[in-house]
Amino acid sequence: MKVPINWLKQYVEIAQPASQIASILTSIGHMQDGPIQKVKGGLVIDIEIRQNRPDCLSIVGVARELAAATNVKIQYPQIENTATFSPKGNWKIVVEDASLCFRFNTIKIDNIKVGKSPEWLKALLEFCGMESINNVVDITNYVMIEFGQPLHAFDANLITGDIVIRQARQNEKFTALGEKKLILTTDDLVIADAEKILALSGVIGSSTAGVNSETKSIILEGATYNQASIRRTSLRHAIRTEASTRLGKFLHPQLTSVALCRSAYLLKETCGAKVVASVDYYPKIFEIASLELSTDRILKLGGVKIDNIKISQILQALGFEVRGRSANKLTVLIPYFRTDVLCEEDLVEEVLRMYGYDKIPSVLPNSAPSQDIQSRYFELEEKIRDIMTSLGFDEHITEPLTTETVSNKIPIILQNSLTSEKSMLRTTLQHSLEKVLVNYQKHRRLITKIFEIGKIFFDIGGFKEQRTLGVIFSSSSAQYKEIKGIITTLISQLGKEIHQSDYFIVPIDRHVWYAEVNIDSVFGRGNIDTFSVFTSPPLVVFQDLSLVAPVEARVGEVLDTIRKVDKRIFEVELGEEPKIIDNQNKTLFIKFSLRNQNDSNVSKKDIDDLRQQILNKLKKNFLISLSSKA
């Protein structure tokens, strides 16, 4: 959020230089998003606004915070009286889905004289990185930056019939400002009339009914939408505007009235325009909320005792209204623009940040910490790290947000993803480690040994997260037996009774292998305290199976299934690297060993019976069959 100092000082009488203003804002939680810039002779502070503070995506919002921090009274800008908005207009607003549009507030303004903006208006917009278009459009942009409420002006004579807020039709075409052509989906919300789309709601307008040099009368609208819908549309079409940045967060519907009143005042002052009518779609009024705040809660969470009078002063300076006050409790009315304050803890945060985090005393604990506070999971993961690094592997930490075109698990899709490349939570560590591998290969690393310990996420009728180890091994001659040896060594060093279902190994390329271990499952396994030692060679029968399996069949699960068929199956392993036959099938060459529990001979009938049991089980579970070449 770019905040011109000259603009800010219109609402807050403050003599401090820009650097000190930036420090004050930082102290109350508004960090700088870059150095102070000089634009056209004026200084501009770029502030990083948190996602839950849309009220500060406005000059007035920042001024309110600064005024509260410096004990100065804010001077709000002049606005038009809402009484001038009558009578009700003769146009109709139709909202097809009230869950997507909470309020659509419009006024009709006549006597419009479109022309150049005054220099003071163009200068302030330029400070914020916005170009001047004409006086009408510039005022809507000015008010958006000033109050944080996007507005849109339509030429009243170019609108045919009712104004309809509806979902776009599948593959409906829309040409946005700048001649950007879009193909819409039913997930997009549009503003339309009887003939055409006027705007992509909350994101961008079009030239079909825009203000031009011939415009004499306008319909000015301010709306409040379902913020998730606007954000998804903005990301889907890769269009990020000042409007979508604000409407992609929850704004209170009351803000539309304030912004329209301010715009009406400015249009009257700059070009003699006059509000002649209004139509307001607002079916469900958003009531102003109130919360109880206990001074004991502030002491418990913040470790500092603040008296009721000071608490009231802090909250009132921020725009809150203290309605009732007792010995240790306050009743606080939440202002409409603070849509982030939902519970008592939010009020505690407001009091503490304005009181000053630096005033909270540092106190040492008055008792010794528990002797054993270490997480058992942490200990296991640290042991895995030690083993993997001792085997020559490098650890990497990758981002859990990704996009997977193919997944073996049901993914968790984000409703408000930051970008289209980060639309879901990962269901495997493989894809993110593959990106690391590509980077290694660019630097001509002949041997790549990397691993990551992290969480994967998927839906099993409810959201689940799973601690996981991902391993990639790559060299000019990497074989299955090498990656299998690495996992076997890890298992041996961990001292855990691990089943083959706890991990799987798959080829990525000819000499690139990926292994994944379920740490949650390993954690629940028992420790190995004893080992079987043969005093004489056991009577072991070695067998192999040449199979044809679907491409998606996981080798680890197949091997574990064979192991569970009978207790006499002593060892199961992959004999050679699987080979892809076609797009649907691959070969599996599996070796397994048999021995009777009493070390007696295994008969041919026993061997044949066991082989048939294995084949039946594999066919049932994985659609695996015996190769015709076997």
C-alpha cells in the first residue's frame, strides 16, 4: 500500500518526518515493504498490509492508525449527505445469487462534464502509481485509495434494461479494458445488462458502458461481494487490480455508502454534478457487532495490567465505541470497517499493540522446565536426518503449496490460492524434490542424493496430514538395489520393526529413483530388541515371479502383499528394475524365499500352492497377472 505523506497529512496533523512516521507505523504492526521513495517531489511510504486488515488498504485507514498512535484526532474528509440520494431510481438491480453479492449500491449522477482532472488529483494518483484518465474515473480511483472501497462508473445512457449481477455462462466471452479477451466460466461473477457484460465483478470493467467524453449521466456503483469468489476469479484470469486486491478481502457493506457519498461530494465540487436518484440492493443488513473485553484477559495474554480508562482511550482512538464499563469488563462496539475483529483476543491484540509491545515486561519463569519436553516425533525425525546425512544425502525444505497434474491421493484444493501454480497442498514430496533435482542437473551434478522430511496432505473423508520422508537418488548408473539398500540401511539404523507398506520405491527416469517413507507409520511400529540367528543354514527355497502390472501399482505395496500371504514367505524383493511395456502396464520381476518354521523341507505342492495364492491375491488387489513369457 503506497501512502503519500502529503495525502496522509490531510487527515492527521503531524510534524514528524517521513522516516519517523514509518517507524511509528512499524511499531504498531505495519511494516515497510521497501524504502521510502521520492515521487514527483513528494515522499511515499510503501506499507505491507496484513491479509486481515483491508481497512488499512486506504489512506484514511492508515491515518486512523497513525492518529491513534500519536494521540492526534483524525480529520475525516467531507462527504455528501445521503438525504440528497432520494428519490429511488427507475432502474432495477437483479442479483441472482445473494451469497455472491451482499450489497450492490448505486446512485445516478447528472450534469456530468467529463474532462481533465485538476492537478492536485492527478498528482495524488500519480504518487500511488495510477495514471489519470478523466475527472470522473479519477475520482472513483481517488475514493478507492482514500477509503478502500472500489467504485465503478457506467454511462447511464449505454445501459440497456436491468443491471444484473449473475454468474457467467460457460465459455462466455468478455473483452476487458485494454482489449484483454477472456473466456469466462460459471465460477465467474459478472455485472451485465439485457444485452452485454458491463464488468467482471470486483476485478475489471469494459469499454461497453464506460465513461467517455460524451457522457452526461452516470450510474455509480459500490458493491460488496463474496471475497473468495472475487479472489478466485482474479487468480483464474491472472488479473490483479487495485479493485480485486480490496474486494478479494472482506469489506463491510456499509463502506459502499461512505464511498458513494464521498464521490458525490467530489463530483459536485469539481464539475457541478448532481445526484438525482439511487437504488440500493441490500437484502440482509450486516449488523454492527459487540464484544466483551475482560481486563484479566489482557493480563493473562499480555502479562501487563492496564487500567480500564487507558484501555477505553486506546480503543476509542481506533474507532471502537466503549458502551459499558465495570470493574474488570468492557462492552465494546466494533466499527464497521474492522471486519478482522471477531473475538475477545482480537481486542486484546489491539490494546497491546497500541499500548506498546516494548512495555510488556520480560519475566523469567519461576519454576524449572520439565525434564523431558522433547517431542518423540522430533527425536525420530532428527535420527532420520542424522542417518541420511551420514549416507551422503543433502536435506532440502520445499514449499507444501503446489499443483499436481496426477495424484494417487485425493488432494486438498485451496479456496483462496495465491497463484494458479500453488492451488493445492502436496500429496507427495516427489514433485517438489524433482524440481530440486533439475536444479542440481543444471549445475552438472553427476550424483544427486537429496531428501526432505515434511508433511503431505490428502482427503480421506476428512483432511489428513502425514509426516513423510522423501528421497531421490540419481547417478549415471543408479539401480533399484542401491536405493533399496539405502532404505534398508535407514530401517536397520532406526531399530524399528518396519513393514514394506511403510515405504515405496519408484523409478523417475532410467537412473533416477524416488523413495517415500511414511514416518507416522514408522513411529507407531515397535522397536526391534532381538534378532534371529541361524546356527546352521536353514532349508530355504528361492522362487521368482515374472509379472505384468498396471503402471500405477506401487512396488512397495505389491511386495508387502506377497509377504502377508503366508508366514513361510521369508524374504521378498524386486529382482530388477520395472520396465514400461506400454502406457498402461509394466513388468515386475519379484524374488521371494520360502522356509518352513521347523526348518523341514518345503514340498513342491507347498510351493505350487503358495505361488497360486500369491497370484490370486495380486490379481484381486492390483489386477496383476503372470507374464506370458514366464
